[in-house]
Amino acid sequence: MMNVCGVLVHARPDRVNSVEAMLAEIPGVETHGQSDNARLVVTIEDTETMSAMDAMSAVNRTDGVVATALVYHEMEPDLDAQTSATEEKPC
């Protein structure tokens, strides 16, 4: 399964640009926009090196982040694993 999360990140207004830069370094985290009131629209996905839940924890621990709110979550099946399992079955 693959986790996909939509998160609203509230940053300190004086740190919003540095927070955005630090978030970009966390595997699976992507910033999609920034509001005038220091809020960032972020998506988090599982990667080979970090789960979405671990990435969410890393976002929460980022210096300058005041709060986060999970606004969307979806678990998608791993299509590669399904395809491999289907291909391995004899006819």
C-alpha cells in the first residue's frame, strides 16, 4: 500500500521560507503553495527510504513549524506488487 497525505503546515511568519526549504529535503514531501499567513500546502507520500508517517513526524519536528493538520489521506494499492504477483501465477 502507498500512503498519500495532504497536509496544511502552519509556519512562523518569519521562518516560512526556511521551513519550505527544509521540507523540500524530507523524502516524499512536496510543497505546492504558500499563503500570505505563513501556511504551506504540502503532500507527503511513501518513498523507498521513508514512510509517509515518518515524513509527517519529520515535518512536525522541523524548526519553525507551529502546527500541521492532516486534511487528506488515501491509501493506494501498490500497483507494481500487484502486477508482479499476477505475472508470477501460472496459467
